[in-house]
Amino acid sequence: KVARCNTVQINSDMGDKRMKITVDKEGVNFNP
């Protein structure tokens, strides 16, 4: 569960790159 208007960092399984997920009111935007 992700709260809206929050920025979380997750580790992608394809690599150790940290991806920032910006959750907006319209949905989730992935910012590499």
C-alpha cells in the first residue's frame, strides 16, 4: 500500500538501481 502524494524508493529486480515512484492523484509515475 502506497500513500498518495508520497515519494518512495524501491530496488528493481533487474538491477540495483533505485527508482523513485511518484504517486499522484491520477496514478503512479515512474521516474528513473
